[in-house]
Amino acid sequence: MTYQEAQPFGVALIQAHIEIGNPPENHSHIRSLMEQAVKAEQKPDLIVLPEMWNTGYALDRIHELADEEGTETRAWIAAFAATHQVNVVAGSIAEKKSDGHVYNTMLVFDRTGKEIASYSKIHLFRLMDEEKYLQPGEEKVVFALDGGIQAGASICYDIRFPELARSLALSGANLLIVPAEWPHPRLHHWRTLLTARAIENQMYVIACNRVGRSGDTDFFGHSLIIDPWGEMIAEGGEQEEILTGSIESALVQDVRGRIPVFEDRRPLLYDR
């Protein structure tokens, strides 16, 4: 199936609670919520999961808990995508790669179950000691959904770096997808930063945050679907839920035509 710009593209965000340090339970729970999502009256074209949903932030045990080469996750997510003919952005997982390091990695599968992209989080969050346990990624990633929607990958803390979102937009992205574990008390930052990334880049933003308590940290959900004008299409609450909405990528070109930000850029004058 090839996406046509004029038709709505349905999205389901799995705003889930994550059990810290319990991959088997998390795999089972996420699978159950994904099954619910594809049984909805309006079946989604895309399912998005939150950040580090396989392990949570069990960083002190992450080397023993991380999915080796992402093998387990890749196998069943690919099968699920193919069985239900749905695109899946499998949030991000703790993945131990062949270099012996653990990465915070987003995996993307198309409707046939083919893996079409992976992205390892570039900016590691020092407030949660990510840099002590995880290895940062070194490449930005843009991928095509249904052959027509160009999507850029970001994970949680990445949204505090507008340079990344702009670089993705300049590379063709008209949609930014953001799995996250974003906690209280920074709800205002979450909503403001995501809205800013949508407005300044005239792109859709789809951000899937987790809920629940982990250790001493509370995660507030409020997953978001934002249009290129910065308007909220859908926003989750603070409980576990499947948030749905739709996007129309033709709107991106309409907005970019009305306010020609990209044509009016003067990059030779910008200091780093």
C-alpha cells in the first residue's frame, strides 16, 4: 500500500506503564495493548510505542537486561506488523549491540514486517545518568512510511536540541516521531518544546510518553499529536491509554507554502 497525501493516515500511540527491569512482563503488556489498537473500529496505519519500554530505566542492570542485538523484539514486532499489516515504530528499547555497548534504539517496521529504519538516541540525558550506562548514537535518521510520509526520528531528550529537528526537516522529514519517558514536574517543557518543534519546522509531531511510577519518578503521559500549525490534534491524560488521531501530510506543504520559512533561511549568517 502506498500512502496518498490527500488521505488521512491513522496513528495509535501506546501510552503504557512500564515495569522497571522486567522485559518479559513488558513485552506481554505492550503486545496486549497493540492487539487492542489494531482491533479498533478505525484500524491505525501506524502504531508508536514509548521509550525504553522493554526494560524501563533499570540502568544499573541494563547490560544484563538489554535485548541482545534486539533479536527478541525484532522477531515479534516484525511478525505483528506483517500479521496486522500495520506500520510500527517500536518506541525505543535497550539494545546490546555487537560492540558490547547498550544503546537506546528506535526500531521501525513497515506493513510487511520489514525493518525499514533504526535510530540510536544521540543526546543522552545526564540527569538520569544515561551517559554512564548507554552509548550515544552517531547518525540522524529519516525514513518513509507507506512510501509517502517522510519521518524523522528523535527520542525524548533529543527534543531539547532544535538543531536536530531542523536538520531532519532539511533532510526531507515532514513528521517527527518521539518516543519518550518524560517525567513530572516538566509537563510544561514537554508540551512547549514539542509544539515549538512542530511550528518552527512546519511539520507534524507525534510523541508517545509513558505513564506510571518508576522508583521515585512519576511519568505523566500526555502523549501528543500536533499539526504543522502547532495545533493539538490529540493529547493523552495521565493514565494508561491508546491515543489515536490522524494526519494529512499535504497540510505540511500547505503550511510551508503560506509561511516560507525554509526559503527565507540565511544559514551562512548563523553562528554555531
